[in-house]
Amino acid sequence: MSEQRTQRRIVAILATDAVGYSRLMNEHEERTLKNFHTCQRIFHHAISHYGGRVFGSAGDSFLAEFPSAVEALRCAVEIQQRLAQRNAKVTDADAMQFRIGIHVGDVMVVGDNLAGDGINISARLEGLADPGGINISGHVYDQVRNKIEVGFHDLGKQALKNIPEPVLIYKVIFDPVSIAHPSQALTLAPTVSSRRAYVLAFAAIALVVITVIGFIFTPSGGYETKISAAQQHASNPSILVLPFTNKSADRDQDYFVDGISEDLITDFSRLSNLTVIAWHTAASYKGKTLQAQALGKELGVGYILEGSVRKSGDQLRITAELVDASNGKQLWAERYDRKAADVFALQDEVTKKIVQALAVKLTVSENGQQGSSATRNIAAYETFLRAQKYASQLTGEGDELARETYQRAIELDPTYARAYSGMAFSLAQSFFRSRTDTPVENLDRALVLAEKGVTLGYDIPQTHWALGYVYLMRREYENAEKAVTKAISIAPNYADGFALLALINNALGKPKEAIELINKAMLLNPFYSYDYPYNLGRAYYTLGRYKLAVELLENAHARNENALSVNLVLAASYMGAGRVADAEWIIDLIKIQNPEATLSKVEKTFAISKPSLRKAFLGDLRKAGLTD
């Protein structure tokens, strides 16, 4: 009998392993295993999505084959971006980094396994990569250059252990925390290292995308051209408030400085004849040096307000400067040296100075309302800002810390409207995320707190917003709509108000209205948070446009992989699109992140008013693997 011929083929091999895995296991085995399994799902999902196959794994490492070098590199970039986005949202102790190496070569097929120098070279390339980085061989570079918009740095030929000939190595240059959907980010990733260029470029792209989406869909189902952000701003003075710089010796004062910047944006958002860019977009420029003219051109704003805060004990120094974005000239500047307790009066004064400098026309109701504050107690204010920081973590631990801190703010100032509203929202969130053993009592208490917040701060848009969210969780849709509409009437530039109103319309089964509202929110907040593409994706899921829904919801998931609402609708959308394996993967992720999430609890907590839509949604989740 003749000897059986060895089967061979040319494939792209991706090799990866976790950085410092042994050390992490020694420090905390259970936590490391949990974090590794979460990262493992990111790998398996991306490898499957790009047509790859895992053929080997050992402890903290993976080996995968791809029929295409291009798809292997796309997969590697998406994995590193998803991991970087995850690491940005978790504690340092929970963060994990991986190295990746890719080589194209001839390998032997041994059953379901592969063997040969091609695999060894991939492993050696991975070992030389930076944490969170990607190295590729010259063979891969020859096949991917000019096909993927990433950069490459030639590391030259290097001798690799047990490899006879030196191998030409390239380091892949990509944006590690792309804010676009990772699969699409490959076409947006900068080929230069300039973060400034990337941020401005994305702003332009975001505005174009928003305008296109607005062009296609209207509540009537017809076609109508929406004005661009720049065109909208042209009718009124428009302003971007950049995050003030923290010049305090204590870097922990960032939360306080950000609070001042956000409060100024809130004050400006009240004015119907002034357009103000939302805080989330403004915060994306934190720590960056950008020219006012470039910002004005890309965001379509006429004016930039920037400044700094230095806090030392009870002493406060605030500088503020208003710049004309059309020519970069300073229109107004001031420096204030006051007691920290005077911060509220300073905010009022800065707001009024800007209104005067821009000659903003105030309505009768707006006269005298700018600078309205929910408290004049500096200790309560600082405590509230800390609570907001905890709440932004979107974790169970963060929510508990936030509620404890909101309670301290209330004790320091029993008339602090926004502290009551913050507590109400946090309780409603714990209900939605099934993080409470007393859901009915939680919502009842949330309603009492939200109503008290409105009573104490009737002229504050956030109090009505929180009340609207609580009503939505209670499925009192008419009351929810009224509350959020009131918030927008107080602050016509309130981007998150339009976003919540879109969510309410989604819950009511009115997807076209939701699309129009979220488009308005996106115009005011081009660097929007995850809940904006979530709302769009949910609307398209309801309309049965599953492919577009998946794209938008994957975008939202990339921004916040812990958001239960996003993951639920993404799983259902995957089922609608026929992507069963992806739907099952998301359900597995939900079970890890929210073990208490079941079909029965989703039915009780996920707001959908129409029985037919609720039945279809729960049916998709059941088919994806969510159980009772």
C-alpha cells in the first residue's frame, strides 16, 4: 500500500495570547478567569464573523486560520479595538491585553489541526508585538497593503527562534479605541498617528452620516432633506463649550471641573435662540489641543468657549475665553479668583457674559433664568458630581456607590433637586437591569424621588427627564412623554431629552417618530453615546430592517458592551437577520454580565406597549437561547 500523501494548504494564521496571564492568575484566579472568558467570546465572535476557524488553544492563547490575509487582519484590528473599548470601561484590575501575530504560509493539515513553520512564525510575531498591538509578516503585508486603511511601520528583517531565515516584520498602526463600529472602523482608521486629525475627521463623517439618515426617513414614510448641523447653526449663534482644563494640583478634581463645564452647557441649552453642542461631544475633546477654526468648520459652530479651573482648598481660580471660530479671534476673556462656594455665582456670571457677547435674543420666559442652579451648597454639589461619576460606570458596584453618594448629597442639602433625580434614575436603572430583589418597591421609591426632584427644581430640565424615565420603566407612557416634552421645552437644545423621547416612541411602537427624534439629538451631539445608535437600531428592528439594525446596534455594543438593552435588541436583530450563531453569542454574553436576566424578567422590565411587538421580541430572544 502506498504511503498516504500529506495534505497541505496556504492559509493566514492568527496567533494571540494574553499579556501577564500568569501574574493575573496568581493575583486573583476567579476574577482573571471571568475576564478571560469575556475576552475569549470577543475573539470567537470576531473570528467567526471574518470567516476564520479556531484550531488550537492552550491556556491563554489561540490559533486561528483564515482563507484570506485581509480578513485575518480585519479580524485582528476589530479584536484589539473591542478589547481596548472594554478595558476603557472596567477597572485596571479587570483589564486584559493581548498580543497578535499574523503570517501567511504553507501548513500541513493533521485532522482538525494544522502544523508547520507558518504557525511557528505567527507565534513568534505575536511574541514580539506590543500589548494591545498587531505584528504581521512581510508576506501578509504584500497581500493587505492598499486594501485596508491602516498604517504600517517597517521593523525590518529579524531572526526568530527556530526559524531558519530572518522574517520581515511590520507593526500595524491603527486607532486602538475607535469610536466607530469596529467592523467599519477599518475604513475610518487613520494612517497617521495624529489623534487630532482623527477626531476632526470623524466629526465630519458623523455629521454626514446623520444628515444621510435624516434624508431617508421621515415620520410620514416619505423623503425629505434634513438640514445639516452647520446649516441649522447658521440661523442662530452656536457654541461649543470645551471641557475646562483642571489646573489643580489634585488630579482627582477632574470630576469637579467637568461638572462646571457641563453645567454651563446645561445653562446654554435652555436658550431657544442659541445652539449649543451637547456635553458628550464636548467631552470627546478633553485634553486635546485643537484650533478653534478647525473645530468651528467641522462641527458647524460659530463660537468656542474654553477655560481652566484651579481649586486649592476653598480657593478657586477660573479663567474663561470666548473665541470666534470663523477667524480664531478672542471676543471676551476673564479671570476670576473667588471662594469655592462662589462657583455658582461664577457660573451665572459667565453664562450672562456669553449671552451678552453673542447678542442672544432671550424670550420673556428665558430672561433671568440662565444660571439657575439646583443647589448653592458647595459640599452637596461636589458630592453630587462624585455620584454622577460613579453612575457613569454602568456597573452594579458603580450604581450602589452612586446611590450612597446621592444620599449624602441629599443629607447635605435636603432641597437639592438634582440629587433626588439622580437617585430616582439610579433606582429605575436597577429595576431595568434586574439588580434588585424588590423591583416594585424600587420603582415606587423612584417615582417619589423623581416627583420630589421636579417639585424642588421645576425649571431644571434634568428633573423632568428623570421623571420621564421612571414613568417609562413603570410603563406609564403618556406621563413619560409629557415629562420629557417638558424637559425639552425648558431646554430646546437638550440632546438627551430628544434621545429619551425617541426611546419612549420606540416603546410605543412608533419607530419612524423615534428616528426623527434621534436625528435631532445627533445633530446636537455628533459624538453621541451608545444609546443614540441603540435607539436607531431598535427602530429599524421594529421596522424589520434587520441588516441596518444590526449595524447600528453593533455600533452601540462597541461603545458599551455592558448595556443590557443594546445586547437584548442586538440578539433579536441577529435572529431577524438569520445570524443565529451571533445571536447565541450575545445571549451567552448577557448570561455572563446579567445572570439574573431571563425571558420573564425581560418581559416585566423591557418597555414595549404593543402586545404583538412584545411577543415577536420575546420570541426572537427565546430562539436565540434566552430562557425562562
